[in-house]
Amino acid sequence: MTLDKGSVLAYVRLGMKPEGASHVVAVTGISDKEVTVVDPWDATERTYPIGQFVASWDTGFGGRRRNYLAIRPVQQRPAWRKQGQ
């Protein structure tokens, strides 16, 4: 996952545990050893060992594993959108 264009949302388990309630965090930094996230629950930035993050992220939602959502700015208006919309 690349963060050069901004953070991404990752689907993990609450408290960055391998089991439990589903949760979403904004991943703001990543290295070979650590992942830094901002938790929208309390707007706190936290850093986790990569193994702990992967164990929580790799739990699968709806039969899928390692889900994330990248939100990027639109570079140009889509052709189907009219001016002013």
C-alpha cells in the first residue's frame, strides 16, 4: 500500500486485535517495522508493530482479507459531469 498521495483507510479489528469488532483506521505511515494510524474513534495517532497491524488487518470482512480504501483527489472533471454540478 503506497501513501505517497495521502493516507488510506484500513479495515481492522477494534484495538488492533486479531479478533473482535470491526473498525476502520486511517493509515498515515508505514515502514518495514511499523504502521502509524489515526483512529477516528478518539482522533489519536498510534504506531503499531507491523505484525500486530497485519494480524488485525488480515482478519477478513465479508470473506475478503486485507481490505483498504484509498481516497484520492480527482485530477479532472469526469466527462459525464456537466459544469456546475
